[in-house]
Amino acid sequence: MRRLIEKSDQNLEIVSVAGDKKYYDVAVSGLYYSNLQRLKYYLIEVLKVEYDESSRNSHEDMFEKLRN
């Protein structure tokens, strides 16, 4: 699971570079995925929610788990 935090940090590095180059669409996308990875980590490691990585609707599934 530590890999999720590493990937989140990598995305934040990309966000910084993209922002400096004024690639704002890439920066916003990177922020979304960085936060998504940290949220997954929180769900799995802190809240101990079972999460199916193979789901085709993984983003929607994750948000649904947060609502319940």
C-alpha cells in the first residue's frame, strides 16, 4: 500500500513541473490522481475498507464506499 503514497508523491512532482510550464490541464489531472491515490490509501489502510482494484469503475466505487 505504500506504493499509493509513492505514486501520489510522483504525481505531485509532475504537477509542479506542469504548472511551471503552464500545462494546467496536466497539472489539474495530476492533482486529481494524487488525491485519489491518497484517498485510496486512507480507505484501505486507515478505515480498513475492502477495495477491489480490478473494478472497471474504481473511482465511482471508491466514492461510493466513502458515502457509506
